Amino acid sequence: MADEPQKKPHLSALVGHTNGLTKAASLAAAATRAGGGGGCGGATASSKKLVIKNFRERPKLPDNYTQDTWQKLHEAVGAIQCSISIKYNLEELYQAVENLCSYKVSATLYKQLRQVCEDHVKAQILQFREYPFLMHRNDSLDSLLFLKKINKCWQDHCRQMIMIRSIFLFLDRTYVLQNSMLPSIWDMGLELFRNHIISDKQVQNKTIDGILLLIERERNGEAVDRSLLRSLLSMLSDLQQVYKESFEQRFLEETNCLYAAEGQRLMQEREVPEYLHHVNKRLEEEGDRVITYLDHSTQKPLIACVEKQLLGEHLSAILQKGLDNLLDENRISDLTQTYQLFSRVKGGQQILLQHWSEYIKNFGTTIVVNPEKDKDMVQELLDFKDKVDHIIEVCFQKNEKFINLMKESFETFINKRPNKPAELIAKYVDSKLRAGNKEATDEELERILDKIMIIFRFIHGKDVFEAFYKKDLAKRLLVGKSASVDAEKSMLSKLKHECGAAFTSKLEGMFKDMELSKDVMVQFKQYMQNQSDPGNIDLTVNILTMGYWPTYTPMEVQLNSEMIKLQEVFKTFYLGKHSGRKLQWQTTLGHAVLKAEFKEGKKEFQVSLFQTLVLLMFNEGDEFSFEEIKMATGVEDSELRRTLQSLACGKARVLIKNPKGKDVEDGDKFIFNGDFKHKLFRIKINQIQMKETVEEQVSTTERVFQDRQYQIDAAIVRIMKMRKTLGHNLLVSELYNQLKFPVKPGDLKKRIESLIDRDYMERDKDNPNQYHYVA
């Protein structure tokens, strides 16, 4: 309202003002032309000089002009204040003010106008003094009537001051403008209204009480007159400090009390998602209140008050009560709202980060530490990682702090159980890279391997993964069980990128061996064609470099004469090309395709070498005992029992066991099953060597442990050789920096003692915690 006089000055006043300016401008123009003529005339001899005479004396005002004019103006102001028609023309009134100002009576005119306005405003207070002030605040009807009355008084006052200012505009723009200590006519009106009406304690308290009551009712869901509130609060803002000092302070205090009580109550009554929804709704409501009728300066303290009382005071309680449930149930929209609300409050993100980290550690630990879940551990880890990644991306706006803390939390819980996660990840990769895996396309397999590598990064014992991965890769390559060479090479590339060339050098050597073996076999086949008796067996041999492949325990078995003869032929061929090399046959890795005839017809069996030796016995007879088979084949006891179990107790029962049962016992007899039937022509009988035995698992773990001992010893010797003398704590600290696997201080102490015993280093005679390198 305060700016309205400047935006919409009265039309007739402007017309009068323009006429006055026009007269002055005409006089100035005439003077310029006269002066110009004189100048031109002076340039020639014939011209006459122009004599400019002074203006005639200012005309005197008629007697009583000032008094009569003021009387007119006073009547006009009174008519405006009483909302009745003005007898005089507005242009005439404007001209009258201009005339009075021209004759140096501006100061008197300003004082007279101020006095008239002040008398009128003072008279307005009477209508409020008569109003019943002693009623209870909750008597909302009387309160509303009062507010409407004060609002009407304010609106009337503003309308009147705009009209009065338009008449006295010349006074405002000359005399008032030149006297900086005087308020403009509009500001004078505001000052009078403030001093004589709003500064009255009863009126002010009643007005603010009424406004606060309306806001309270609106907050409780009732519909209120928002335009009335907007007008009244605009009035308080226009009256300078009344809004800040008298209204805003009380408004914020009441808001604080309201939301403090509401927060305490609703935290008890509501579940977290409903509570957060309510907080969001309240923040939107208060934001709308600022836009609609509150002063903009109130926004910051008001929103801060709501955030503090509904959020800041309950941060831990909200997260303890509901965050785990939201995360368990993957409530994306509620988690998004939680993040957005907590980000508004000081310390909110930090406390959300802490609970986020604790949740990941707790949930992840339940996946990793329970041996009963080992079968599904890796898949559950991948699913959990996908879930938290999605939450970070969608709900937490890819916040780097949440990403980094998630990684730290994964690393913490996945290493709470040493070695096992690494072993199971290696086996999971094996299951995905093995032939017969029809679950995924090449693109999907690539994505799975990428996800596996992310989990792999969190593991400290990467040497455990390497050992099991190497063992499984060997089986895939040797038994032809790899699903895709491209996928194998892709996985190898990922491991090399993650862990360096040293980590994958042996694995790459295995692939190289397989490729060289193919070339050797092409040459061997050509060699066999030149033999006088090539034999009935088509032999394929893989030449393995011992340092690249897992260590296999040699097992002596009794091969038939034709197999032995072929082995010797190959040995002669190979050593003829590579003299000085030593060949060691690994029977545990051998496999064959056997042709067999049954009553139903011919079949082919894909079997291990041990299964082959057992089945070939039945060319010589129809029934053999366990002891007879053991003596004839020379296969080790536990291995033979598993082999017979696969032939007589599995799905493809080529042999019949007597007596029946799942386990092979001493004295059991085995009969060739001539009535064997199967819908397939080529049948793969479960090959024992493709199934990891408990012994294999233990031996792989032991090999890793042994390798770690060597690595610790080598690191200690390397450090001591360089430093010559070193204290125990410094040596341990350097070892932790160099070793790439987790190790306990006790294990390091044992290795130090071992090296002292073997004279690689010695203790200082005076200080037992000081070591010296022995050259």
C-alpha cells in the first residue's frame, strides 16, 4: 500500500502541474530567442542592440488569499476524510497549493495539513476504545469482527492519504523534498496511524492476538480469511518495526511451542513414514503461508523453527524407529523423503550416514557369518549391493559421502569372516563360466562378472580367491567345461586390471599351455599316422607347466596294456622334440569317451579315467567284488568308492550294486547292467573330479596358508636386508604396509622367531625388541 501514491497519482493533479510547467517553459523559450537575436545582431554593423528589461514585480496576493485558500483546502481534506464529495475542482485545489508554495507559505501549509490529519486519526481511536477488550482470546467471532474493523480503518486511512497527497503533491515534491528531516505526506500518514492507533497497547495486542488466532485456526485445518490476514500483516509491515517487534517475535514463539508439542505427540503416535509425510506437509504449509500473507523476512526463522522442532529434536529417534524397516522393505519414496528432510537440518546428513553405515554392516554380517547361508552368500551379496546402489542413486542423489561409507561398510563386514567369502566368490565365478550355464547371454554374463569384481575389491584375502579360482579354472580347461573362451579371457583381464600382472601371470600361463597343447596334438596325430600300429585309442594329451597349475597329488593306477603302450609312444614323440624335460602323468585329471553295447543298442559314455578303468574290467566278466576291482585298477580306496558310487548309485546306473544302498561298503558286488536304458545316445556320467571334495578344499586352504608363510618370511628378510637393524614395532608396521593379505600380530611374531632360529636375523643382546640382519 505504501507505494501506491507513486504508482497511481491523481490525474487532475498531474494536469494542473503540467499547466504550471508549460507557462514556465514558455517564458524560458522567449528569453532564449531574445538572447539569440541579440547575439546575431551584434555580428553586423547594421543590427540594433536588444535591451532586455527585468520582469515586472511579482503580483501581490489579494488580501486574505492565504486564509481563504487554506479554508478551501481544509474543507476538501475534511470531505475526503468523511468520504463525501468535494465542492471544488481538484485541478483548482492543486493550483491553489502550488500558488501558496510559490508565496513561501509551504511550512505553514505542511503544519496545518499535519494537524488536520492528526486530529482525524486521533478521533479514530475512539471506536476501538469502545470495543470490548476484556473478552477471552478464544472468542473468535468478536476477534474476527475486531480485525475487520481495524482493517477497514487502515484501508480507509490509506485511501484518504492517497487522495490528500494527490492534492498536496506540489508541496510534497518541493518543500518536503528540500527538507530531509520532514517525512513525506504519505509517511506522515503512516506515522500518525502508528503513533495514535497501532501503538495503543490495547489495539495492538488485540490485533496481534486476533491474527495469531486466525493462523492457529488455519494450522488446525479450518478455512480462514487469508486476504484479511494479508492486509493486516501488510499494514504491520508498512508501519516499520511493528511487524518485527510486536508480531513476528510472538508468532515464532507460538510456532515453536505448537510444533514442539506436536513433534513429541506424533513421534509416539505415528510410524516413521507417516510422521515424515506430516513434517513435509507442515513445511509446505508454512512455505505457502510466507508466500500468501507473511512478510518474506519471516521465511527463514519460521522454516528453521519447524525443522528444529519436528526434525532436529527427533533425528536419532526417527532413524532408530524406522530406518531399518524402510531399508528392509526398499521403500524408495520414503527413503527419498527421509534424505531430503534430513539434509535440511544441521547434522541431519551426518546422523543418517552413521545409521546407513550401521545398517549395511549389520545386514551384511548376517549374510557372511552364517555357514548355513554359504550356498547363497555370493548371490545375496550381489543382490544387497544392487539394492544399496539403487538407494544411493535414487534416494541419496548419488551423494559421494554415502557412496564412500557404503564401500567402507562392505569392506568391514565382508572381512569379518576371513577366507570364506573369497573362496565362495571364486566358486560363484566358476559356476557362471562353466559350460552348461544357460542362465545368461554373453552381455548378461559380462555384467555379472563386473558386479562380482566390485564385491571382489572389498576382500582382503585375494590370495585365497586366486587359489580357488586357479583350481576351478584348471578343471574347466582340462575337462573342456569352459562355457566361453571370450568370457574366460574377459574375467582374466578384469583380474589383471584390479590386481596387477603378477596376480594373473600363472593364470595366463594356463591358457598358454592349453594353446601349445593343441599345436602339440596336431603334430602328434601326424606322427601317429606314420606308425605301423596306430592302435584303437584316439589319445589327446595336455602338456601342463608345473609352476602354473595347481599342485596335484600323483596317483599310481594300473592302466591296461594298450593305454601304457600309447603313453610310451607319446613320451618318445614329445621328448624327441623337447629333450631334457620330464613328463609326469596326472591320472586324476584323465577322462575318456567309451563305446558300449546293451540290449537296447549302442551308447557312448563320457567318463573319468577311474570310471574308465572300472568299466573296462567288465569286458572280462559280468560281476566283480569291491576288493577285486580295487586290486585290478589300483585306484585309491576313497576315490574308488566315489567312482563306483557314480556308476552304480547315480542316475545312469551302468552297474548294479549288490546289496542295494547309497554307500559302497567292503564286500559289495557289482554286476554289469545289460538292461541299461537311456533316452540319450551320449551320456555324461557325473565325473567325480568335477566335484570338489572336502579334502581338496582343505588342501587348497592349506596351500594358501603355506604360501602366506613364505610371503611373510620373504618380506621380513627383504626389509631387514635393507634396514640392517630395526625395532620390532617398526618391522611389524612395515610388514602391514607390504603384505596384501590380513595377518595377525601373533602370526608375524612366529615368523620372526622362525627366521631367528634359521639364522636369517638375530636379537640385539641389550634390547630384545631390536633385530639385526645376519648377512
